[in-house]
Amino acid sequence: MVVMQPREVDPTDGRVLERNYDYAQRNVRLLAMWYECDVERVLELLAEHEVELSRNDRLEFGSYYRSVRRELGAR
């Protein structure tokens, strides 16, 4: 008998992160609660993987998100 083991999933992987953002109804605050981390860290992860923010999140967090994207581009 073959027993299937669940695969380890990296929650910071770009595809996983984008899917989880969708599951969180494209809400950074909700995703931060799921990930049990600061909103700023979630924004940094989204920026690092070029996951576009929802309209509401852009209005609230757009300047920080863009500054992280610029910083990442400067590296």
C-alpha cells in the first residue's frame, strides 16, 4: 500500500502567495492575519513577487508597495 504524504508548500513562493492573496479576497490585512505576520511583511512579499494589489489595497498601501518595488529594482 502506498501512503501519500502531503507536500511541503512554501507560503512565500510567488504562485502560492498570489493564490493565497486571491483566497483572502485580495485583502492584505486578511492575508497578514493568515500568515501571522505584519502587513508590511506581506506587502514586501507581494512586491518581491510582483503580485499586483487590489484597488482597495493600492489606495491604502500603494505608496509603501511602490517604494519596496523601487528598492527591489535598485538591487
